[in-house]
Amino acid sequence: MNYLYRMKAMMIKELRQLSRDRITFGMVVMIPLIQLILFGFAINTNVRHVPVAVVDLSESTTGRMLTEAVRVTQVVDITKHYATAKEAEQAIHRGVVRAAMILPKDLDQRLAQGRVLAQWIVDGSDTMISSAVMGLQHMPLRELGFQNDRAQTQAQTFHVALYYNPSRRSAVNIVPGLLGVILTMTMILFTSAAIVRERERGNLELLITTPIHPIELMVAKIIPYIFIGLIQVGIILGLGHIIFDVPIHGAFSQILWGTLLFISASLTLGLMISTIATTQLQAMQMTVFILLPSILLSGFIFPYEGMPVLAQWIAEVLPATHFMRMIRGIVLRGADLVDLWRDTLWMLGFTLLGLVVASMRFKKSLD
């Protein structure tokens, strides 16, 4: 029976060691808790409140009634009004809205003749968004308050034109988004383990004696991984284009600069983690802690618009959310960084602030 006592002593030792490792113990509790909250509260496959624009060329009572009827469905939120369809198309191109409803001048005549009343132009690069808007095609006119005799037999209320992905292939949406997931996982993990590995191997003491400044060390640590990230981007986009026929509408220079911004932000986040973690295991755990929300809240799988407001606020803090909008806008819609200036500025600001915080924490740890 002595082996039972030895095993008991080892189990007690492991439990005590785990209780002293506050970061690991916290991950044991927080990871399942966050997954439960994300899947139960934040993740919503029933898309609602899609930001759209309206172009009312009819300027009629019928047009206003139809606009109000669409609004009360709560599938869409009418956030913009434009004078022409061209302006609405440009807004979709810039990512200001996800779709636009075009009401023609002869709206009343179309209603009287039982024809299709209006048209939706939709950013089809997100298949869940396009499916939500396409669900409005057959809105029953009788239920909308139109008491015209033709309304009873109206077969289709709207025509829907899908831009950027008319065939609604999921690969077109998934492949650019996969860049954000892969880069988040690898860049944060590689960098978060970099400083920790130096500490575990005893190399930090050697670095302390050198004249290098903390900010110089931080920058020098992330530059090699930038090239690794660019290789991954080339593999994913190149094979995605060859194997899955994913179109690349944006300029390669825009893809390069946008990717560099995200890689820098992710590496900076990894550096901040490395100043908190004391072991490589803790660095991996904290990477997973960030990776899960980055996948679930960034819009990679579930539409950003379908999430509650609180979840959207959390998503806005994550670099992956901004990169998802940025890379899909550049690759699929042909947008540039000027069109996506909000995400561009946020990524740049996050990188600079992260470098400062990481260098300050690193200097503090040396003391």
C-alpha cells in the first residue's frame, strides 16, 4: 500500500503547485467560462440589425411606407440615405453599409402592375449577411399595409443583386478571414514565448548587461516574425486563389501594408503577454485566452452585426476584428487603406501603445 501514499503525496504536491500558479489556475476557470458566455450570449446565427442604406428615387408615400416596413423587420438598420445608386455602391465598397435598397421612380406603377417593386444591392462577400437580406425578397405586401388588389398575388417584392460573391461560395469569405485567425495564433504565440524563453534559459541576465534599451529589444524581437507572417499570408492567399478560386480584387501593395499593420499589432500583443507570463506554458494559455474571442467575435464565423452591443464593444478591442474588415475589404471589394481609415488608424495606434506598454513592463521586470 506504500505506492498509494506515494501517489497521494504527488497529487497533493501537484494541486498545491497548481494553486500557486495563479495564471494557470485562472485559465482553468476563465477559458470554459468565457466559452460559455460567448456561445450562449454573444454568438447569434440569426442575423439582425445589418447596417444598410436607402436610395429613394420615387420620393413617394409608397416609398416611405416600404422603407418603414423594411425597418420594422429588424433584419436591417437604415443608417444612411443617398441620392443615387452610385453613392450607395461606393458606400458598400468602403464598408460603410452592407447593403442598399434602391426604390425606383416608377414605384407606384410597379405596385399597381404587380411587378417587383425595388432592388437590393448587397455585399455578398459575407454569405450570412447576404442570406439575411435575401430573406426580404418575398415580403408579403398585404401584411405591409398595401391594400392594392395586385398585392395579393405579388410573387416577389425585391430583386437582390449580390456584389463580390454572386455565387455565394463560403470559401470566398473564409479564406481572407483565415489570415486573421492564423496570424493571430502564430504571431501572438511566437512572440509571447520569445521573452519567456529568454527568461527560462537565463539569457535575460545577459541582456541586462548589454546597452540595448527595452524599446530596442522589443522592436528587434518582433521584426524577424514579420517575415514569417508574410510567408503565411503568401501561402494562404496564393493557395486560396489557386485551389478555391478566391478573387483578389485589391492591390497587392494594399494587402501588404494592411497585413503588416496587423502583424505588428499581433506581435505587440504577444510582447505584452510575454511581460506577464513567467513560463512558456502560461504564454500558450494566455494566447488561447485571446485566440478564442478573436475567432468568435471578430466576424470570422459569425457576423459582427448579429452580436449584442456589449460583445461588439469587446470585439472592437481585438486587432483581429479590425483586420477581418480590412482584409476582406481589400481582397474582395478592392478597397484601400484610405477607405478603411478607421481600422487602419486603430491598428497603428494599438501597435504604438502596445510597444510602449511592453517596453515599460519589461524595464520594470528588470528592476
